[in-house]
Amino acid sequence: MTAIPTNQVCFRTLGHDAPSSLATYESLGGYQVWRRILKEKTPPEEIVEVLKLSMLRGRGGAGFPTGLKWSFVPRTSPGQKYVVCNSDESEPGTFKDRDIMRYNPHQMIEGMAIAGYVMGATVGYNYMRGEFIEPFESCERALKDARESGLLGDNILGSGIDFDMHNHLGAGAYICGEETALLESLEGKKGMPRFKPPFPANYGLYGRPTNVNNTESYASVPIILEKGGQWFLDLGKPNNGGMKIFSVSGHVNKPGNYEVPLGTPFKDLLAMAGGVRDGNRLKAVIPGGSSVPVLPADIILKTDMDYDSLDKAGSMLGAGSVIVMDETTCMVKVLARIAHFYFEESCGQCTPCREGTGWLSRVIHRIEAGEGKLEYLDLLGDVSNKIMGRTICALGDAAAMPVISFIKHFREEFAYHIEHKKCLVENRS
Amino acid sequence: MINIEIDGKKLSVEPGEMIIEVADKAGIAIPRFCYHKKLSIAANCRMCLVEVENAPKPLPACATPVGEGMKVYTQSEKTIEAQKSVMEFLLINHPLDCPICDQGGECELQDVAMGYGEGVSRFTEGKRTVKDKDIGPLIATELTRCIHCTRCVRFGEEVAGIQELGAVQRGEHMKIATYIEGSVDSELSGNVIDLCPVGALTSKPFRFSARAWEMQQRPTIAPHDGVGSHLYLHVMGNQVKRVVPREAEAINETWIADRDRYSYESLHHADRVTKPLVKQEGVWKETDWSQALEVVAKQLNIIAKNDGADQIGCLASPSATLEEHYLLQKWLRALGCQNIDHRLRKTDFRVKEQAPQSAALPCEFTDVEYYDRFLLIGSYLRKDIPMLNHRVRKAVMLGAEVSVLNPVDYDFNFDVAHALISDVRLLSTQLAGILKALSANAPLFSTLPDYLRQVSPDPAQQAVADSLKAGEKVMLFLGSLALHHPEAGLLKALAEGIAKETSGELAFLHEGANAVGARLAGAMPHVGAAGSALPTPGLDAAAMTHAPRKAYVLHQIEPEWDCAYSAQTLQALEQAEFVVALNTFQSDTMLDYADVILPAAAFTETSGTYVNLAGHWQSFEGAVVPQGEARPAWKILRVLANLHDVEGFDYTASTEVRDELKQQVEESAAQSHEVAGQTDTSSLKSYSASRDNTQQGLVRLTETPLYRTDAFVRRSPALQQTTDNQRTGVRVSRQVAEQYKLDPAHPVTLQQGDYSVSLPWQVDEALPGNHVWTAGVAGLGAPFGAIELTQGKVS
């Protein structure tokens, strides 16, 4: 195994003293792009073109090309526009944005400022999940320093350009990571997804054109503009540009965040994370956060970690949240836990999700408790399929996909649970 | 126009319309729960999912705009599968309690479940239950049945303009609730019952009293305000069991006010008079019609002969029908009596109303939405005429600016741009200030008393003037408080002046269901039917009180509530030689002053016509048989005239009465809406004589709360229990409470001249200083006059 390059994009301040400080960030070239843009008034189209070339794809989970998204906001339309950073990071298994904000908040801020410039927005909001006290404080410090250095505010560095932003803590609802629910929440309303279209690019915060990106996406922008779109694309592979932070959790010896090139083989990433704990055998991996389909060991071990490869393998890269499960894992129990999560987090708006998530959760818990029947397996699949694609937002899909994939790949384990009223896995963890 | 296809049917449709709207127009049924044409699109129930060609997933028909060449399949396998699966989800937690659910038989969920539900449920888990909420006397809740369509929530936000219901918690735990434990108090609240597709919100007074299929639906017109909302009465046997809206886009859209929905409860009140009653030597006796009518005819004859017909006075409710108003005046005028009036709460008659107008609004109700500036003068429009207020609210949503001039800082359900909250004695000064800000040399000033000529506009008045001036279409409303004000004539002239300077229009918010009709019918002392001139004018409502008559004919009124000078009116009635009351109800007070009580049919039991503020003649038929021996009032009046040998009373149907008047109106010249500048300004200077310019001392402010407006609503138990109706007793400003060191534990005594009453009191922060507010309290003097307040130590 050749050494895998790491920490070249969002984590570039790691390993330096006071990584989150303005001084460290600037010593590594931080805010140079912002200063250049302010001075040269770089045409926004040029910036969008660089992003398009880089093939930076949305790091929040959907993988939509960021350059393309930025081109949707009607930049020249009159009136207030907004840029919003989605730092809600609520998907079980995901903890990368937290570290960006703790260790490199300025890069996210610079990315948002550039986005504001490109889209003609003068106000930005960074929406964080309610539990993010430490990242919030770090971002508040960073904003204060940036403002005091004249990098934010009115008429920044005499350029005639205005941009300021605010950090905002949510109240701990998963659904507020859905961008339109986030906007509702930011407006002070109950976090419920909006029907789309219209999309936020045309009708966003307070009904104004709004661009919403993930923290990691914004934080990737300054270095792409510094080193070029081609440089970023070459870090990864075609159609999957750049590095990506993978949050590796579960049964590994060294859980944590790893920023590695897209396309890195899973087995290499697993090795970086110290391999499976206690020398156990790998059983399954959820590669992109709890909502994406699970992959059994034999498939994931042959798969590279990028959008296209995981899609081909039958799952999704999602937010890069790699949940590793070894042979001691009871898949029924895992699914019961996941199903309960979506049951609790459904906003309650759409009938299939509101009613279906509770039904799924209860049936799976019954199987787990040894009260299942074999026909439940078909019922679960059927109910899941009736939620999929029938709701306003993707939470319905997120609740359905794990159920479908767990039963698809581990049907005999569920059947054993039902028939023997106990777990197939002995000494399960 | 673009071309689409639904189920193979080619349609030419407007771009931007949603699939469901297009399908509805084409008569293609798509099931739905959350969609309602009058509410915003939520797209949350998912029942209307349909297959659209080239779309990977079924799309909600309510939220998918049509596009050129779009092909929609409402009956395809994919569509039916999607809809059936949504129905399964809707039913898993819905209790199957249809047999004990009030909605059973008229339930949208039940109906759709017949088409899309399965006979057996696969759901074997425990069903969700939700604790019921008590949200007030009007609406019953059974929230376990809720399917979370949020129509009721959106209604509050978008139509009622007050967020009282919301969806709290999330997912399966989501429930409809008031955020803080409380009641739902909007004056339009009952509409959520009609909106609720299931039995989660039902009518509390109606609950468990009839099944949908046991009732017949009969149309009528609402009898309480000048909108004349279209109603359906739901009748079982001979009983009105409930009232629901009848769709009429130009009048009430699909809504009705709670007052119109729940006043039917009074129809079975114990006070109903079901037999003619005659007082003989101080004792009330039930009698038959011929005897009772003969007593009335004879007594009126004697007084007319001995004392002159001008010793008879007639006070009629502004909510009586057009036919009743017309027959009353035709009969009494044939006897030589001109003393007839329906303007019972008016106190200033110095400026005579010109020939009757065919409407009190310059436009249709729907047009109100397109005015961009309003000035409300002396009006709590929201509670006075809720459905007209709804139109103003819609205008505000479109960007209109509303200014108000009121003595109370009322709680409107739209943004008020400029609020002039003024001492009630200074309303004319405020208007003069606005007029001066618009035009210092307005010709009107030369006709005004000195104290108005000399005003100089303050910044607040200037702001109102600027707002009106910037408008393209300006409407001024003279509300009931302005019309009843002791300077009503001045206020009207000033409003006309302002309208002229702003190229605006003036609207009169008369009380009652038929105020415009009463004017057309000649139920006024100075003009006859259809504006015909009279040889000598009679006495107006106030004059009939101040100069007591020997006989009174009272038509559907209770003077203690309905007349401006209530105590004085009762005194006049007590001293009269003969009083006949045509009324649906009796009361102890009535038994005191009346000599004959003739049981008049209720509004549901008679045919007739109301002319609404927009000038629509809205006729209706009797929906049920009158109770007991009560008879439609137009028939009673016909017989009385016959007994007096008056010519031309051979009507066999109320429509003949209406058509007779209609012909006269069409032939008469006075048909247009009253326009600015019609007021005879010659009398305006005389106002200085009565004006108290000191604004010293306390002033009484009288209001008729919305559930006290007429005898029907006053006897509707559910309406009487509402929060709105708790606005009673005596209210004083904070300043008065402090100045008089009032003790909250004890009542206060109010005194106006010889009249005094003692009542409990409370502070009202919305009142200006020096004001004592009463809810049409009987037993006092002038409704906007000086008043004394004391609080003796109660032992």
C-alpha cells in the first residue's frame, strides 16, 4: 500500500499550532483568495467555471455539483439574497463538519464569503445543530477575528463589497438538516421541509433567493480557487473531484475523521482506521450515514470510496459517514435502532412517513424481541416501498432504504431471529 | 393556454394551474385531504398522487403545475397503487369509530376509504390516541381521529388571520393543539369544522343530535349583518339542527362567521312566544290570533282617532325583512302615522339621510379586495361584520394600507398602518385634521363649526392623509360607532370631504341584515318607500323616545338592548297607553311594557328578502314550519292592515310584496350609491351648540358586542359562552381606575342624569383616558354622553 495523501483540503490546518486561529489559517494562504477577489473583482462566472471544472460535489450527502448549484441563483436579480451553510450534521455516523468548525472555521467562512460575492448575497447564516456548543464557540471566535481584521462587514477592505454572516444554533432536530426545513427553522418556524419546486435558489430564506451548501462544500471552495479546479479534480478521480472527509465509526481500532482522496479503496480507509477491532471479521458497512443502504463485507471490501463506485455497489457515499460493523453485530438490533431513529425524527408532515416510520419501527422491534413472524419480512419491504418516493423530502427514503437493504442482505439473520426467538450472533456486542 | 391530457382527455388549460384544479374543472375526480381551493398548498397528505408521463415517481396533483404536453393518468395502476398505499397509512392510526363519530356519513376519509381502502388492516400494532382539548364552546375535538391535513392550521394563519391552532410535536406524535392551553376565539372559528375532513373537529352544540343522512338541506340567508352570507340549514323533522355555509364567491366565498353558524340555537329557546298574548287588566292571557289582532287594530284605531295617528310610534329591527319593513310603513302611513324608524342605535339625526340608496358599499364585496387604501372611522370591523373584514384583510395581504380612527385600540387581524386612537369626543376633530392635511382650503371648512375650522393637523393625522393620498383606490368606512356617534352628521360630512380630496369612496357599515332594504322600503320617518317624498316628516327613533307617544308598534326589537337611549325608551313604553310587540321571543321586560305580544316567526320560518350592504336583494323561503302558532310577520302585518281596511294588502305571497317595492325602486330616480358631497352642509354649524369642547370629565363609550347584536344571538347559548362575549360589564381606562382609586373587589355605580346602574368593572388597556366602556348596558342615558362614576363602600 502506497501512502495515501491526507488533509489537503478542509483539514489543512491540522498539525499546526492553534489550527483554528486566523493567524494559522492566513499563514497557510487563507483569505488570499478572498482578498484577491475583493481587489480584482473576479467575474463570478469565472469562479463558477473553476468550481465546475473541479467536480466538487455536495458534501452534505446528495452529491450535487456545487458549481452548477451556484449558477442557479439569479445573481443579478434585485433585492436581498442569502447564503446559508448547512452545519446541522445530524445523520447518525457523521461528525466531520464539527471538526471543520473546530479546527478550520475560517476556511468555511472564506468559502461562504466567496459564495456571497458570487451570488450577490450580503448576508450569510451558518446553521448548526443544537448540540454543537464547541463548534459554535469556535465559529463565533473566528467570525469575530475575521470582522476585526476587516475581512467581513460593510465595504470590505475598501472594495465596495458587503458581506457579513451569523452563526445560529438549532434545537436538535434531524429534519432541520433538510435544507428547506433548515430555512423554516432559521425563520423561527417549526422545522418542516417545504414542497419543491420552488427550490431555495429562487425561493429560499424569507422567500428570497438562497444558496444552501454543506460546511465541507463551502470549506473546499477557497483552496480550489487558490490551486485551481484541475488540481482539485486530480486529487480525486473523474466526476469525483477532490478529497473527502470520511467519518469512520463503529468496530474499528481508530475511529475518527480521515480526509482522503475520493476513490480511495475502502480497505485502505479501513486500514487507516486501524482495521477491525479485536481482529474480528468485518460483517457489514454503512458507507454514507445511517440512511444509505448497508453493504456486506464482501461487497464493500471490493469498493472504492467515491460517489460513482458506491452507487454502482448499491449504496451511496452520502456524507461519508462510514459505520463499520464486525461479526459480533446483530443486524436486527442495528436496524431496530435505525428504524427507531427515523420514527422519532419524522417531522410528521407527510402521511407515508409519519405513519410508516412508526409501523416499521414497531414491527422490527417486535422481531428483535422475539415476537416476529416470517410474513413480517415481506410486510417491512412492502411498507418501505410505499414510503419511498412518496414524501415531500428524503426522510421517507432515508427511513425506507436501510430496511430494504438490511432485509435484502441479511434476510436469513432476520428469519433466524423470528424462528428461534433469539439472535444468530452469539455473544453479540 | 397549453394543452395537456388527463386520462386521454385532451384539455386546454391555463399555464401555472395545478393538475388538481384542472381535473376538478374537467370533472375528473382525484382524491384529496389536505388540498382546499381556498387555502395554501401543503401537499402533505399525499392522497392526490398521480402518475405523470416521464416522471419517475407519482406526483401530488395539488402541487404539480401543468406543463405543455403533460399526460396525467388518474386511473392507472401506478396511480391507484400510490393512492391505496397512502390510504392504508391514513387508516392505520385512525380509530374505526365511525358509528360513534359525528362526521360519519359526511366524512371525506370514510368516502375515500370506500374507494381506496382495504377491508382488512395489516396493521396489528396499538393505535395512537390523543388526549382531547377543550378549545371553547363552539368546536368539539376528538383529536385521535386527526389525519394531520393541517387545513385548520392553515385556515387560522391565512383566513382568520390569527394563529390559534398549530401542529405541535413531530412525526407520529404530531398533534393539532393550541400552543398554550386555550380556546379558539376567532370570530370565524367554526369554519374549521367544515374544513376538517374527518371527525376531529366537530360542532359542539350540534354534537350527537342528528346524522347527516337524517337531515335535509335548505338554503337561506344569514340574518345578522349586512353581508347576508349564504347558508344551508340542516333540518331534521321541523328542527334546524345546524347551519353550514352555502358557497357564494361574491358574498361569503366558502366561509361564514360563527354568529351566522350558531345563532340557530336560539330557535328553540324557552323565550319563544308560541301563542298570541294579550294583557287584560294587568294579567297576561293566551288567546287566539283573531282576538289578539282585533285588540291591536282597535287600540290603534282609538288612539289614532282620539289623539291623532302621530301619537303612534313604530320601532323596527334593522334585521327585519324588506317585506316587513315595507308593509309596516305602508300600513302605518295609511293610518296617517309617519313615525317609523329602524335606526335604533343612532343618536344624531341632524343631518338628514338623502333619498335611500340602493347600496351602502360603492362596490361588490369582492371588489373591496382591490382597494389599496382604507380609512376605518369608528369601526371594529373585525367583530362588527366579520366577512367584510375578511375582504379588507385580503386587500391588506395584497399590499393595501389601512388607517383607523377609533376610540379603542381594537385588535385587528391585519396590519394597521396608522392608528389614530382618540377621545371619542374628538373624532370629528381628528377627521378635520386629516382633511386639513389633505387640503387646507377644502370648501367644506367654510361650512364647519369654528372648533373644526381652526384645527391644524398633527403628525399622526398628516401620516393618515399622506397614506390616503398615495392610494390609487381609496375607501372610507363609516362604522357603527361613527354612525351612532352624537356628531354622526359631522363625521359623515368630513368623511365625504376626505373622500373628495382623495378621489375615494365612502361606505356605510349599517347595522343589521336589512339596513339598506329598510331604507329602500321607507322604514324611516322622512322618506317613504323607494325614496318617495312625504307631506310631513315623522319622528325619528330618538325623537320617539324623547317625545313619548301614546302607542308603540315594536317589530322584533328589545329596546333594553337595541335602542340607543334604552332606559328612556323603556320609560316611554311604560307610560304609553298601548304597546304591541311583534316578536319571536318574549322577556320579563317585554311583559312589563307590552299590552299585546304577537308571536312572529323566526328567520328560518318565514320567507323574505334582505338587501345587503352591496345592494343585493337576497330572497329566501321559509325552511321550517313556525313554532306553535307563530306566523310570518309579513302575514301578521297584512291582516292588521286588512283590519284597518287599508287598500292594497291582498298579497298571497311575500314575493308579491317584494316585487311591488322593486317596481317602485326601479321607477324612482334615487338609485345610486351615496357619493361624496351629498350631505346638506347647511346644518353643520349648529353642532357647536352641543359640543363639549373641554373634554373634561368622564365620557361613556357604548359598543354592541358581536354576540349581543340581536335577539337571536343573545339567546344562543354557545355564542354566549365565547371569549368574545366575555367583553361585557364596565371597562375603564387605566387612568380612570387610578384616578378614582377603584377597588376591583366591588362594583362601580354609573350615573347619567336620572339613570344609574351598578356593575362589576375591569381595566381595559385599549381604552383612552377618561373613558368608561359599556356593552350596550340598559338603564343608562346617552350612549356617548357624559357619565359619572362612583364606588361606594359596600357593606
